[in-house]
Amino acid sequence: MIDTRRLRTLRAVADHRTVTAAAAALHLTPSAVSQQLVALEHEVGHRLLERDGRGVRLTAVGRILLGHTNEVLAQLERAEADIAAYTTGTAGEVKTASFATAIGLVVAPAVGALRSKEPGIQVRVLDAEGDQSLTMVLDGAVDVAVAVEYRGAPAEDDRRLSRIPLYSEPFDVVLPGDHPLARDSGEPGEPGEAGERGDLGEPGAAMREVAVADLAGETWIGPYPGNPCHDVIALACEHAGFTPEFAHSSDNFSAVVALAAAGAGVAMVPRLALRAADLSGVVVRPVAGPERRVFAAVRRGAERHPLLVPLLDALTDAAADLRRIPPR
């Protein structure tokens, strides 16, 4: 009989590509991880890993076992969920990791709703970017991730995760007030007013849309590489035929907007992130194409857990409420 703890270790090594990184994620020593892998190879009767540069990769047999591992662990999550529903009901702690903007927009409202509807559920919230939060879910460090779609994110049919769509939002271009593209669509040559913006749900028809290609050659302000929004911006510019040159970098969109107001460059910012920014000194224009897709994720099979169902429902309700909030 194969030890399921060793299967979890195998999956962690496959995800992290090194024994050291897998050990850190599992809160084990590297030697303990190596011992579990050796024992698993003895149980299976085949080598499961081989050297790959400074890391390791699965052998053909290892890949076969990993495919079954994902199904086995998902079924165990379902079993634990069913047992919890029968024995404990809705009382306990749920750990949630989310990026900062979504904490304010959907996670905090969901926590508030649960406090009145399900007082037995205690939600612990951690601030983490999308790729980090998904890794935390897979490693068992948290139960729920609220993440942004990004290049290289686990696919919707990934057998390790169940994903629940929450909301999508377009990006807007943030321009210094005196920028040529800040002129409105009314009288040609008439500049837009600093602080001008469209509705956060649907930009007004009078707001002139900016094409991504119009921003080629500009000085850019934006998030650091590795931030999912950086990937969205870079990909949109790539499709428009150029590579953006980022002179200023910050993962804080309020700081990005402040730099644009100072005339340091242009930026593309997710529309809902602009709610918290001071827009004086800038003009906001809609831009076609790029969008930020936000979703919740849990380990496959855990979506039935009695502690997670109310939280996932509350997150979905909070996301739906975003469409009913009037622009500021």
C-alpha cells in the first residue's frame, strides 16, 4: 500500500522542482523529504525522479504516478469534506491568501458577511500575490486563494485545483494631465480635465479610448516583473508590436498613479484598483484589450468542505456586488 503522505511529497517536489524548495513548502527537512522519496520508490519498485541541472524532474513512471496522485489526493479532500460535514458542521478556521486589492474589494466584505451568517467560521486572511497564494493552497498552507490569472497560472482544468470565477475588470490608461493623449473626444485639441475618469463599470461614451499601440515609445510606470498585472501589460504591448520600457516600478497602484500625476510617465492600471487612488493631476482613459481576471481556488475536492462552501459563496456574492457599487 502506497503511503499518501509520500504522494504529497512527490507532488511538492514535482511542483517546486527541487528537494530543498519542496521541503520548505512542506515544513520538513530536505533529508526527510529525500527519505520519503526513497521509501516511495521502494514501494513502487521504480525510480521516480532524475537529475535535471540543479533540480530534479519526474521519470516516465513518476509522471504516471503523479497523474494518479492528483486524483487520489482530490478524493481524500472530498472524503475529509464529507466527514467534516457529518461530524463538525460549520465551525472552525479557514485560511485565505489574497492579493491586496481583492482583500479590500471581495475578501473583507465576505469576511464581514460570514461574521453574521456563520459566526462559527473564523477566517484568517494573508496578503499574497497570485502565484504565491496558489502555491500556498497546493502546499496546504492555506485553504483558499484569491488570485489573478497570469501567464503560467494553473489551467482551469488543472487536476490539483478547483477554480471559481469571481470577476473580470478592464485596465485603464493613466496619463499625466498635460499628456497629448489626455485630450477628450469633444473638441479636437481641447485637453481633458485632470482627474477625469470614466465609470468604473463602463467608461462613458464621451471618453476617448486609447489604443495600446498609441503608447509605444512612452516612458512607463508599472508593477515589477512577476506581478500578474505586469504580465498582462507586457502581453498587451507585445500584441500591439512593442515592448514597454518601465522606468519606474511599484506594485502599489496608488504610487503608480502618483508618479503619473508627477509627469513621470504613463501607466495601465486595473480599473477597480483606481478606487483607492488619488486621481488629481491625471486623466484616465479606457483602453481596449487587457483585463484582469480574478478567481478563487481550493484544492480539488475541498470545494465541498462545510467550512469552505460558505466562504466561497460569500466571495461570489461580494464579487457580484462590485457591479452594483456606483463610481465615486
